[in-house]
Amino acid sequence: MRPIQRLLFPEAASQSATPEHTSSTFVNNLRLPVHRWFRYSAGFSAEWVEEVIEQKKMLSDEVRLLDPFAGSGTSLLAAESRSVKAIGVESHPFIARVAQAKLEWCSDIGAYRAIIVAVRKLARELVPTLDHYPALIQKCYDRESLSQLDVLRQAWQRLADESPASSLAWLTLVAILRETSKVGTAQWQYVLPKKQKRFPREPFSAFDQLSRRIQADMIVRQALSCDRAALVQTDARTCEGVPDEWANLVVTSPPYPNNYDYADATRLEMSFMGEIAGWGDLQSTVRNYLIRSCTQHVPERSCCLDEVITSSVLRPISNDLSAVCGQLAEVRKTKGGKKTYHLMVACYFHDLARVWQALRRVCNSPCRVCFVVGDSAPYGVYVPVVPWLTGLAEAAGFRAARFERTRERNTKWKNRKHRVPLQEGRLWVEG
């Protein structure tokens, strides 16, 4: 820890149990009970969140944690394991459902076991119907694997109700879709139909194995005494449903302005479950609810750049933002794809400004806020994320911002399109 951080956060001066280079990644979560039920790459270390909670406990009689970008529930599960109250906000409908299913770890194990047995029994009796699946699904599975997955889906749908056990059974099915596919997936969950796996899992076997793991993890977690976390499916730009002045600790990782399409990241699962018919449906079913961190969210003519940049919420950074967006607009003319990075960047910071204002409403005083953030350089034009977010936070009423770098980015990809050095780390804010 750097000297200035020791002064600002003396209780965190001891050596962290979680290495800095892994604390802002999801990798370690894959070995933790409940966290490992569904692999969602966007996130951070649950163990690091637990450390942050313990540090806050040294300063507060009661810790109330808020995560406005809850994702698949990492911070909520960490809060439960440390017996503190927590609320998560997640606007992605599919990922919110994943997080809510994980939070059912405390439900009746016998009821979950019973529905899994019933699904397996019924699936053996059903006849697969495959022609209705969209082209993406047909490409991702051989006929035998898709037949097994289809009858599992049919069986779950016939037995589905509003119970926690039903929610966990749904998660058991959607969580095996990638490992049973014959095609590859990138680290960030995009489907790669041209990349073939040598040994995809057999669906019935994968379903049985994951259900046994879920039961075992439920037993482990239920041995602990803890508070229940709450999840609200709403927009981080408003934090609607979160009481005023409720939180005194915010730990979160907002999307980065790096053109990663969080909607497309779950296209495989949503297509299989019949929630979308194809890529074009993602705009109305998912993207409209998300922070605008991807050019797919802001096609040309969807917004007026000048109106966004000159909006009152962006006043602290409007001059610098205007210069960068103007540069992006010029570079765009020389590129074949002509991606609307200038619009995306402007809309991204407009949305994050609204998030800071919403957090000011729902945060108590004193409070501590940590954003796990990373900068970006679309078309090689550097976007100074940290100082701009700091300016927006201060304008919303927060103070004492400090950035703690955890790792470099844009150093390992051989096919990277620019060589601008990037970083990732934690933006700490008090208020």
C-alpha cells in the first residue's frame, strides 16, 4: 500500500490476503462455494470484497453494503458470508436472474434435490424437438447433445414454479450450456462457432454433477449464520428501490468504456431458453437497460453528441470530454468499421454521472465507495477514465478520491489494435 493510502485508509495498511493483481478479477471465485455455480467473467474477487467489509467493520458499528452493478452476485454473497446487510442492483435481466438464483443457497436442500430428480426422470420420457432452435444453437451443439439439453429444458419448464428450488434448477441447466457445447468460447463469453472443443461434456452427466455440487455448497453455506442480501432488478442510474441514506459501503465494478457488449455475452443462454430469437432482439430485451459502454448501445442518430456533452451532469468534464469525443469522431472517418466510439464515450460518462448522483442519495455519511475501474483507448485515443470519474464523483458530493492501481492492461493480447498503455484499479471515494 502506498503512503498516501495508509494515511487515508490506515486500517487497510496490513498486508492484504488477496494479491493485488488478482483482487479485481473473477478467477479465484471459481473455486468458492456458490460463486462457482455460474461463470460470469465480469467481476472481482469475492475474497477481496470480504477484506473490504472487515476493514469497514473496524470503523462502523453496522455495515450496510450496496453494489449498484451486482452482476452475478459476488459482493452480495461476500456480504452474506461476513454477516452484513447488503443490497444489489442489477439491470441485465438474465444476469439478475442468475444472481437471484445464487442467493437461494439458503433454501430447502431437499426441495432442490426433489426437483432435480423430477426433471431428470421426466426428461427421460420426453421426445426432443430441435427445429425451433435458432441458428446459433444449431451451430453450437451436435444433435445428441442438443437433444439431451432440449428434454432437460422441456422437463424444467413443465415443472417450473416460483419456488427457490425451481430457480436453482433453472440455474443448473443454463450453467452447463457452455461446457456441453462443441464450440469454443472466449474468456469474455462470446461464442466462437469456428473453434471446436475436443471433449465437450455430456449434458445429462454435467447436469447431475453440477446439481451435486450445488447441494454440497448449500450444505457448507447453511452451516454459517448470516444476514440475507437483497437484489433489486433496476437501473444503477437511479438506484430505484434502495432507501435514501441506506448504504455506508459501496463496492462495485461498473462496465468499462471498452466496447464490450454485455448483452451479447449471454446470447447463447438466452437463445437456448427462448428468451430471444436472435442477436437483433438484444437491443430491446437487454441493452436498453444497461449503461451505454458499447457502440451497439449508441448507433448513429440515436443521440445528439452536443446535447449529451453540454448536459449539466457532465459540466465538470465537458471541455475535456468534448476534445476527446471530437478526436474520436475524426479518427472514425479513417476506419472501415466507423464505430461510434465518440457517442459511446460521451453517453458512458453521462450515465456514470447519473450513477454518482444516485449513489449520493442512497449513501449515508460517512460512507466509503470503491469502484473497480479500467481506462480505455478506442481507436488508440486515450480516455482518462479515472480523473473524469473522480470529477463526476466530487460534483455529486463525494470527496477524497484516491486511485490504487492493481494491474496493467492491454499488454498480453497479440492482436491488439493499439499500444496505448492501460491500467485497472480501485477508485476509492469518501463521502
